[in-house]
Amino acid sequence: MKKDTIFEFFRILAEHNPAPETELEFTNTYQLLVAVVLSAQATDVGVNKATRKLFEEVKTPAQMVALGEEGLKQHIKTIGLFNSKAKNVIALSEILDRDFGGEVPQDRDTLTTLPGVGRKTANVVMNCAFGAETFAVDTHVFRVSNRTGLAKGKTVEKVEALLEKRVPQPFRRDAHHWLILLGRYTCKARVPECWRCLVVEQCEFRHKVLEPKPAARITKARGRAAPA
């Protein structure tokens, strides 16, 4: 994708949604960090359902430590990998309370030393909490970046590096939010809904789906759905 095309790609997304935000629910930076750790291999919707009552009770690392691993598990048991996630959240909370005065560090390298916090998680926290121009590459961002031709790479690291290089101002701070939302709701994994995509003209995907598939009809005689 050429420079002028990339600019237009993000200009259109920005015009449609000028202030994109994460769909995770939180009231402070610590809760954001916990929510992002819990969101690994889980949906934001599922995490929000699990954390609403948790975050009413827990707002600081000290309160999480007091709740304990077993107490945390009761709140997040509907989330995948909840056992290991609970262990990591308690461990990182202990470190934050002991070594950082209960505050989340504003440095990506320091964040990634915390249990359960990888580069993607750190990038999300840096961006959403501190306004850093970071590019958190999840499955949606990875797919959209490759499919559209924006940043083609076989690894998350390669895609992140290309986004760092290619995304222009004034779009850098919000770019990963637009890409996540595009992948989550339009540029879907199985069948991209190109017919309603805002940036279909800028996209370089060669197999665009420009019309929705006909709705399935019910064949009463056989009692199952049949293609229209």
C-alpha cells in the first residue's frame, strides 16, 4: 500500500470514528492493566462481564492481593485460562504494591517484566492509559494489516515494526483501535464484509467479497437450512 493510500485509509477511518477507544471497561490504569491481561485469548465482551463486579470491589493492587487468588478465580472463572491468569494478576499486583507504590509504570520495558504482561499488553496500556503512539498487534490487527496490504508480515513483530514505520501523523495514536474495530466488525476472519467496508477502495485484498451471501432458506421437508 502506497503512502498516499495509507493516509487516505486512516483519514476515512478517522472521519467515521474520530475518537476510538478500547471496548474494555475500567475506571483506572490498574484496572485497565488487569483487563488487558485477562483479555488474552478471550473476548472483550466476556472480560467485561467478568470484571464488572470485580472492579466494584477491587480498584488497587493492594485490594487485589487482599482478595487473593481463589477469590479472583470466582470472579473470572468464565474466562479462558482463568487459573493461570489469576496467578499472574495476583503476582503482578504484589509487585506493583511492593515495588511501585501501587502505580502502573509508564514504561513499556518495565511493564513487560510483570507476570502475564507481554509486549501487546504493554502496548495497549501505554496507548490507552498514557497516550503513547504504540501499535498493539492482536489477531484482528494482524489479519487486517496483512489482508489490506497495509503491513504485510508473517509475525506479530514484523507487522508491528511495519506499522511503526508506515502509519503517518495525525493517525498514529489511534491507529490500532481503528484496525481492531475494522477486523472485529467488518474485515472478519472467515468472510470479510467488503461490501460495507469504509476503506474497500484503499484495500489491496484480491478476493474482496463485494456482495453478502444470500440468506439460507429452510427446507421444511428435510428440516435443515439449505443454500438459497
